[in-house]
Amino acid sequence: MNISMKMKRSLIMCGVLSLVSLGSAYGAAHSVKYPNKPITLIASFAPGSAVDMSARVVAAYATKKWGVTVNVQNVIGASGVTGTLQVLNAKPDGYTLLLETATQSSFLFATQTNLPMKIDGRDYVAMVTTDPMYFFANTGTGWKTLKDAINFLQTKPEQFAWGAGAYSSYPMLSQVRLFNVGGVTMETIKKSKMVVFQKGNAPSIQACITGDVQFAMGWTYDVSSVLATGKVAVLAVNAPERTKDFPNIPTTKELGYADAILVPWYGISGPKGLPNNVVKAWNNLLKDAASDPVGQAEAAKAKKIWTYLPDAEFKAHVMNEYEKTIPIATALGLRK
Amino acid sequence: MDLLSTIAFAFHVAITPENLLWCAVGVFLGSLVGVLPGVGPTSGIAMLLPITTLLPATSGIIMLAGIYYGSQYGGSTTSILVNIPGEFSSVTTCFDGYPLAKAGNAGQALAVAAIASFFAGTLGLVGLTFFVKPLAKLAFALGLPEYFLFYMLALTIVISLSGKSLVKGLVAACLGLLTTMVGLDNISGTARFSFGSMQLMGGLDFVAASIGLFAIGEVLINAEQGLNSVVVAKVRRIYPSLAENIRLIPTYLRSTLVGFFPGILPGIAPSVTSFMAYDLEKRVSKHPELFGKGVLEGVAAPEGANNACTSGGFIPLLAFGIPPSPALAVLLGAFMMYGLQPGPLMFQQRPDVVWGLIASMYLGNVMLLVLNLPLVRLWIKLLNIPYLILAPLIVVLSLIGAFSLRNNFFDLWTTLIFGLLGYIFKKLAIPIAPLVLCMILGDNLEALFRQSMVMSGGNMAVFIRSPLCIVLIVAIIVSLGLSIFQHNKSSKLTADRD
């Protein structure tokens, strides 16, 4: 009696197992539509940060268009590297992706040479948004244009205090690039008061409001706040075109500093070896986001600008930015 | 619109069935977020940001704001019952809250925490309502040197937290400062104490460390002693008497002031104000030696301060769109999702959102009081669970909480190692409070000093550059002097007694 029960049970087990394996083999053999289950989009910075907000905009849009939930998960630590590594070590099936920015790719590899990963060790899927930065000056300085600020730096560097944000961040590197393009040498810059705020850019802007630093940078959503205080003037936007939110603020291009343009970008990447249909699906989705009213609505809320670059161009952009940053990082002593 | 009609308008917006419902949902979720260690209002609000796609602006903001101040009510629950600080601002509540629970007075502690939160939170809201525009200017009163001196003033609290042995307290404080040095140096970007690990380069998460120090350290000590139950004395009365409540009113008032005004300043977290309020209570008390052994003032002060701080935090947020804390930064994100920009324009264009929000916060505080007081009966039953079962539950809850902070596995190691450290400290009778205070202050303390020095070109005179600087320096000297005097007096008392 016992033996036949055992036999029965093992037969049933075999049956179940073969059904399951047939099913998954079927699923693998026939390319299943992507996406067919929830996607995790990892943002390696805190909720409310620029990366996080871009991730939420993209996730909301993709969820609406695909009908499949795209979840934003914040994996924070090691200045963004923890989240990056988590995605790069995940299965390359398109269901774990990274919403990244320069701090996790171009700037990171330009400053750190001993990382357990390489800049081309991931699949770049598409650039999704950009978020231009603006140059701020405390009103107490009386500076009306960028030229005023750069002249002051050139002639009295020891008195020029600027809020540099965190190391290897957009605020720091953008300001250095502006100064270089404006004709200021690295030696002169080193004589200036470069006040570093490692924890983020908000304290840098706060210091500009109180006048502790004279010059700083911020994003679009910072502009209204600083203007409301009445203590900060917005001298220029560091982009090729004026922004819709603040059409009265001139661009660095118009002011003659076109080479200084460095616009923070946010893009999607994934572990190496993503299937073609995954990359294609995202590219098809994002191509028309800018002209899609649904996409426009989502982005406008977080003041993000849809800026689509397909996978190959996106990777080229990252590599270009990486190569351009190496000399600045070396000169600043940031490259280790 | 004059002020009275503004207030009437505000409540008109807030007291719609829809807004009342979402306010209730928000404060309930906030309490839950506060009770759960690790998950704080920052991640709580962030997780619920998608709600902005479903709800109209006023309801959505009311709900998300409810999570913020609601979490300051719930945070004290685990601090008192099982010595797990839910977030930083609840750490101070552990000092007297947990001893009260052990003595059978958990109900009173929990009730006082709720009442203090209500009192101070509401009073803070009154300040917000009537003085938002003038007070907003305070947000820029402090420059880098002034902030540094403010943090130094907070640092002097270390002495009163040291208990009997000043030396041991200072050892703990130094260790606390050392832990903040792990990671990238604030000015030069050099990696310190990273031992080649990218995780350490990003620095330690201090909430994870506090959870380890308090909760796990306590579990280890209790396990060693073979504790059967947390409560070692019989429960006398659940709720505090009217006389006790009246006695606590000056405490509620003081904690409101200590929490509200610094709350307006960007960068001053509720946790710092809770330490300051606790310290102030101890100084003005007739029996400072009882603090740390279980006095209701020791629970009322930090709980009141952190709620007043959240009310104060809305001032720069609404007046300029400048969030003074990470949780409010996420709330700012919510405003943006609605296409709103907090600031003077929003007062003009969307007064319904601004004033509706403010009115809803009064109602939310009432709801929280009504929600939390009866729950006290339920919570204290938890303490009846045999420690054999409670202890592993505490460990699991702590670890889940630690992980939920950043979804980073490394934080679990932080919690465990600091848990071991907490156990060692208890065995050696080294006070933990100074260590935690320095962990909270250390980072900013160093950064602000060096940023001030860069700004001034290396000139130390920058620290006496303004009247406010002088005032703060005098305050530091006075605080140091008083603390040392009080410390010597109490050690003399114990020496005389022996």
C-alpha cells in the first residue's frame, strides 16, 4: 500500500514539474510581449531629488501608456553606486532598470578610476529628460550679467566665494567649465573661495541667499524660490535655448559662453545584455513623449523637459561628457 | 482679506467631507509610518506621491502633509514600549520613555507623548497662521558661521547627557563624532575610514545605527540577564491624572518654543530640537537627577519639540518654497506634481490650497489626539508578551526598519554592529545618549566650520562677525558653565549621600 502511494505521489510530482517546465520553455521560446509584468525602475537618490522626480515622471508615463506598473524604488547609498550596482547585477530581462544621471556614469568614471565596473559595462537604453541649471548671484554683489561675475573672479579671486555643491556634481563642474570658457585659468580658480556642500546643492543655494557665497547654481524648481526671497538674481540658464518657465532669463549661449553648456540629463540604462525588444519598446515609448499631451502633462508637473535620445546617441553623449570631464576632474584634483 | 476672514475661509476649505476624509487617512498613515521603525515620513510621503494623480490638489496635499506631522505622533510609541527609536526625532523619547514603561507607566508615557505632541503642534500652527510672512525671514537669519555656533550650542548638551561620569560621556561623544567621519570628506572629497569599501565611502546611515544602539543593545543586555518581561513593576494607572497634566503645562510651552523657532531654520532637524528641549527641561527641573530614570517631563519635552518643529517647518516651505527638511522636500515634490509652486504667488493664486492645508493641520492634530489616546490601552498590552517572544520580534522589526531606510543591505550590518556596541556600552556603563547626539550633529558641525573658514579665507574672526554670533557664543559659555556646575552639584550630592 505504502509503495504504491509513494509511486502515485512521485508520478504526480513528475507531471506537475514537466507541465511547469514545458510552460516556461514555451514562454522562453516564443518572445513574450514586453512588458508583461511590473517593472522596477531604480532611482539611486532620495525621494524628492532630481533623479527621483525624473524617475517618477517616466514611470507615471510608462504606466499610463503600457498599462503595466512601473515602480520607482529608491536604493540609496555610496553616492548612487549602490543602486547602480544593484541594477547591473540584476537579470538582463528588462524588468530591473536604472534611472541614472552623470553622477552614476560620466562624472563617476571621470573621477573614480578604481571601480568594480566600467563605463561601457551597461546597456544604455535612452535618454529621457534634461533639467537645465541656472546661475545665481546674490543681489548684494550688484552683478547684472555673467560677465560681471567672471570679471570679479578674474580680478579678485580671493574675494570670490562660490557655492560648488557636492564633489563631481553638475553645479561644481558647470561653474568650473563656465569660468574656464570665460577665460579664467585653473590657478586663478584655485585661489577663489570654493565652498563645497557635499550633502547636496540646497545648502549651497541657501548660502547664496544669505550672502555667504556670492555665486551658485540651481535647477528650475529653485528659481521661483530664490526669486521670492528677493536676495538672489538669476543671471543665466546654462542651456542652448531659453526655458518655457522663465523665458526672460538669457542663455549662456546668447551671452557668449556656448562652450560652457552642460545640461543635466537623466536616462535609462540596464544590465548588459538587454534583449532587443526591451530596448526597442522603451525607445518607441519615449520617442513621442515630448509631443504627447499625456507626456507633456507628466513632465510639466515636475518641471522636467522630455529630451529623447535613442540608445546609440545616448551612449555617445555619455562617453563624450566623460571624456570632456576627465581634464577638469584631474585639474581639480578630483580624479583618483 | 483680513486675517479673520482668511481663517474662516481656511476652515471652510478644510471642513469638506472629502478633505476631512483625506486628512484622516493621512494622519492615520502618518502614525503608522511613525510607529514602524525605519520607514520615516520622507519615504512614507515618497511612496504615496502617486496619489497626486488621483486626488485634487487640496486633498492630496492635505493627506501627504498629514503623513508628515502624523509621523511625529507615532514615533514615540516604539521608543517607549521597546526602546526602538522609529526615527531620529524619537531617540530622545527613549531616555525616559522606556524606563517609564519598565516601571509600569507605559500608558502614562504614551498619553503624555500624545498630549505634548497635540499641544505643541497646535501652538506651532498658531504661530504659522498668524506670523508666516514675518517669521519666514528668520529662515535667512543664520549664515554658515551662525549655524556652526548653533550646532556648538547643541553640542554642549553632551555634558548633561553624560550622567555620573563626565569622562565616559565625553568618550561616547568622541566616538559619535568619529562615526560621522566615515565617508567622503566634506571639503576635499577624500574618502575617510572607507577601507576601500564603496559602501563606507557613502557614509553610515545614522538611523540604522541608532536602531542598533538602542533596540538591539537593549535586547542583548536583557537576554543576558534572562529577563522574563519588559515590565518589572505593576501597572498602576494608565492615563496621567489631571494634576500631572497641569504640572506638565510649562513643559509643553517650553518645548513648543524650543521646537518651533529652530524648525523654521533650514537644516535644523526635529531630532536636534528634541535634544535641546530635553536638556532645557532637565536644567529647569528641581530634580534633574531623575531624568533618564523615567520622568514624564523627559517624554513631554522632546515630543512637544518635534511636533512644534514640524509646524515651524511649513513656514519657509509655504513662504518661499524652501523645504527645511528632507520630508518637506518630498512634500515640495508633491506640490510640483500639481503644478504648484509654493511661495508668495501661491498665496495669491491658490489661497485655497495654502490656507486649506493650514486649517487641515489643526483638525489633523485633533484627530491624532483622538486616535492615539484610546490606542494607549492597546499598546501597553504588547508589553504583556513574554520577553522570550518579544525579543526576537524586536530584532526582526529593527532589521526590517533598518533595511527600509535606503533599501541597502549594508545598513543591516550597521544596525547589528552598533547593536553590539550598544551592548558593550551598557556593560561598561558608558552613556549612549552623547554618542547619538554627536552622530546627529557631527557631520554638519565639521562641514559648517570648514565652510565658514573657506568663506572667510581662514580668518577665525568670522565667528564673531555678527551680533547673533556673539549671542550664540555667550549662550555656549553659559550653557557649558551651567552644565558643569549642575554636574558637580549632583555628583557632590551623591558623594555626600554615600
